[in-house]
Amino acid sequence: MEPLGRVNGQLSGVKLEKRYRAVWNGTVVAESADTVVVDGNHYFPLTGVRMENLRASASHTRCYWKGEASYYDVVVGDRVNKDAAWYYPDPSPAAARIKDRVAFWHGVKVEAAEPTV
């Protein structure tokens, strides 16, 4: 059953979007209703990521089916969470849906955000 919005305390019949946000150190670093879940991780579109809280890292890893991942440090104030975000700049064809998207870990909490109409 889809959640419905409320207007003046009454159900409006409008379907609500399911939004997610990534939070670290009390700061929302990404939020979107357009995440893609792969291997249990929410990949946020770049339009929903607060790039001012990310700093390029020199780290890279390789996934056998997604390709080479690049990393960002998550920065909030003077605190740095090293390699806490990753993305695939040139994912394999099997992982094409995560191109131009960023995922988080290392204590960055991905949670449901308040729904919007």
C-alpha cells in the first residue's frame, strides 16, 4: 500500500515519494527520492549530493562486476571521514545504472527522510 499525503489532517490521495538522506556528524550530505540500491547500498544522484561536503581521495578499489571505484572523503566542519563515499566513474555495462551516483559507508547513516508530495 502506498503512503498517502495529508492536507489539513485529511488524507489527500496523493502518492508520496520515498526519500532517503545520508547523514554524518549531524549534517545531511545527500538527499534524494531517486536513489538506486545495489548490493544493499543507496547510490544518490549527483544532483542530490552536497558536493561541498566531499573531497576527492586518491583511493581506488575494484569490484569484479561494477568496475573501478573512486572515493571521496566526507568533510563536515573540521572533521574528515576518510573514503566514506564512493562512485564508479566508468562502471561496467552491468552497473550502468549507478553512473553519476555516489554511495556512502564508514558511519555515514542512510535513512528514510520525511516524505514529500
